Amino acid sequence: MKVAENTVVVIDYTLTNNEGEVIDTSDGAGPLAYLQGFGNIIDGLEEALEGKQAGDKVKASIEPAKAYGERHDEMAQEVPKELFGGVENIELGMQFESETDDGPVMVTVVAITDDMVTVDGNHPLAGVHLNFDVTVREVREATEEELAHGHVHGDGGHHH
């Protein structure tokens, strides 16, 4: 069976940036299972895997537009530390949900001074060119329940 919309795809992968640094890998964590065509993974990787089958090895180089988008500097801003009332110890890398005019946005703490905190609403991989080394382990038809829920159930997928 080939990777196509509405199939469950199980992959092993290693993700690196253009400098060759490993950003993420399934090695040691077990394979990733996703539902093709449902936006469970980035667009560029879905496109690279379309038509592949179990046993195929794929190297995909994906530009930011097909991954987490370009970086937008205006999405980083300094806010007064007192807005984080109830959080005793603010640390770099902490993430918070922030309400905006366009709805909730996840922000990451990227800098801290005595009275100000800089938060960034960009995805941590925005603007990064991504390089995937993937092995397709399995491709199968999705169940009706998986299609209705929009994600894979069982090994490598979601557990209710």
C-alpha cells in the first residue's frame, strides 16, 4: 500500500537543520504514526512521503514555507514581569498561552531582565530549513474511528 490521503503512516525519522544539528529524532522514542492528509505533520514532509511505501527511505529538504513558516520579528515583544503574576520563577524556554486580537497564541520566554520578559510568538522552528531522513515502516488504511477523530490510535498514535 502506498502513502495517500486517509492512510496511516508509521515512520522512523531524524530531523536536522542545515548545520547538521539533530533537532528531533524517533530514535529511542519509537516510530511516529500519523494520518496522511490531516495536517498531523508539516506539509512539506507529507508531500515528500506521498506515494511511498513500507521500506522506502526518503531524504527531504523542506523550506520554512512548507514547515513552520517564516520568522516574524514583530511576534517577539517585551512585557512587564508583573504580568506573570502567580509564576514564581520565570525561566528561559518556558511557554505560556497569550491572548491576542487573533485568539490565543503560544509564546516562549526568550529573554529576562530584572523587570521585563521578552516573549516570542513564533514557532521555535519558524524560519528554519528542515532536513528529514525518513524510513517508512508501515502504511495501512485508517479506521473509520481514526478518520472521524483526525488522528491515529494505538502504537505510535493517540491513546484515549
